[in-house]
Amino acid sequence: MLESVVTSVSGLGALLGLLSLLKVRRVLKEHAAPNYSTELEREADIDLPSVSICIPARNERRALVACLDAVLASTYERQEVIVLDDVSGDDTSALIKSYASEGVRFVKGAPLKQGWLGKNHALQGLLDEASGTYILYIDVDTRLKPHSVEHLVRYALSHRLDMLSVLPRREDGWRGSVIWSPLRYFWSVLFYSNKHAATSSSAWIIRRDVLKEQFGGFMETATLVQPEQRFADSLQAKNRYRYLIGTANFGVGYEKKWRSQLLTSVRTIVPSFQGSLLMALLGIVGLCVLILPSAIITYYLLGTHFSTTDIIIAGISMALWWATYATYAHFVWRRGWWAGTIVWPLLLIQQIALIFASIYAYSFNRLEWKGRPIRPQAEN
């Protein structure tokens, strides 16, 4: 009986692996950011609009330097750079002000209002200060290349989009923070659908008038962990939103410490299940199905007896899932993708731990972000 269950679960894992491999290949192909030629772009006779690059920062002195240096290297002519210090406890504000001579505008964040999440409050503060036709929101971990802003704007204009977000490419490599990256962005690719938009909080651009007039800014999304998800869902239904997956040429990347990635995952996992703890638990069950083939192979190598059929099916399942993750990692990482693929089973175990941590944090109101307790509502 047990052997039959093991065989069935391994077979299910193999089927899911095949379907997932095909799905990831298709999404990567269809949503890959275009490899623009800068020379051709400049020949295009388009009056490019103004862009406000808006960066919320709270206790981010170390990461902010690299972020601002990259932003200030931008070749886009009609841009303003606004950084809001969200009541930092370190000298982040002094750092921002030190860039004033290079055109960076410092905004002092107001005390957090009741009923708001800290980051959403900061995003609203930036919106109030921005003057560009488009607003480009980026995190301090985001790294832009000199032509990134122009690429974003030209793509939005050519496709008549009100909003665009980019899954950032991991341009560093051979770091633990890369190889052991949580699977947040991988799931966004795997589960992409036209009915539920995928988004990236690291880099998203939206028309300022649409954000203010159609959505009322962030007032109605003040307690949502991912307010950009609400905007994207609404605009995708009108074919005014697009999700892109970063490429080396497009130039939107990120560098983020492993611990920060874990904290972000804990904050976003339960909302990604529409706030349902039951759905999150079912997600754990699904991950266990994916882990089983690797466990079978491991125990077999340690001397545990399994039938030849079980070993073959488990091997096929494991190979398909490795191929799926390798396809994704090879596309969005500059290097180190094969090392990340090798630890795939351990990444699944890490993901299970993160789901449990997210369930605990939301169930017992233990969720914090940048030192602030938060009481978010689930995204619908």
C-alpha cells in the first residue's frame, strides 16, 4: 500500500515537473524584456515624457549608496530623483542630503498615520512630491543601468501601457544570497496567468495621473502588503499593464542580502495565498510532493530498498524539476545558476519553513517590517 502511494506521488511530481518546465519556458520567452539597441532607440522620433524616480528608504545607508550611484548614471534626460527618508534611526537622511548637489531631492517622511503600512505611507509621500508623467518606484536593492529608464519608458509608450513592472535580474553571483534565494520570483513566473497579474515591487513604473486619479494614490491600498498588485490586476484587465522578466540588456537588476530576502518572503507569502492560511498549508503539501522524489533517491543511495519503478519515476521527477529551476535561474541570474539548481531540494525545504514562519507571523500578529509592527489586510 505504502509503495503504491509513493509511486503515485512520484508520478504526480513527474507530471507536474513536465508541465512546469513547459510553462516556465513559455513565460520566459513571452515576457522576456526586449534587447533594445540604444542606437536605434535614439533614432526613434518620440518625445519622451518626464519620469520621477522615487525611492523609499528606511535605515538603508549601506544599500542606498550603490542604488543612487546607479540611478545618477542614467542617461535619461527628463528625470528627477526623489528619495524619502522614512523616519530612519540611522544617518540615512544625511546620506540622501549629501547627494543634493547631484540632483537628488530629499523628502522627510511624515510620522506614520494610523491605518497605514510604513512602506505604503512612504510611497504616498513620494507620489505627493513627484511631478513626472511617469513614476518609477524602485527599492534600494534595485540596480539600474544607464539606459534602463529609457528602456522602460519606450516599452511602455510603444505598447500603450499605463503600468509596467520588471522581475529584476540577479547581476551579482556566487554569493549565498544568490544561490540560496527564496523562490518568490520563481513562483511568480511559474504561476503567471492572464487573470492574475504578476508583479515585482523592486521596479515598477506607472503613469502618475492614472495612479492619482484612477486609484486615488495609495489611500485604498494603505494596508495591502503589495499595493502594486491591486493596480496591476485592474490595469491588466484593460490590457494596460505588462510584466517583464529582466534581461542583461534591459538593465534592471537587484542585489539583496539573504536575510532581507527571507524577511520579504515571510511578509508576502500569506498575502500571495489571498490571505488564506488553509491555502498556505495546502501549498506546503504541494511542496512535500516535490520533495519526495529527492528523498527517495537519497534514501536509496543510503541503502533503503525501493522498487526499480519507484527509482525510475523519482529520478524522472527530480530531473524535470531540476530542469525547470535551471531554466529559470539560467535566464535571470548572471552566474551561479547551476549551483542554485543543485540545492533545489533544500530550497524547497527552506520554502516550507518560510511558509510556516509567514503563517505564524500573520496568525499571532508578529509581523514586522523595518522595525515596525504591521497589521496588513490580505490582497484579494
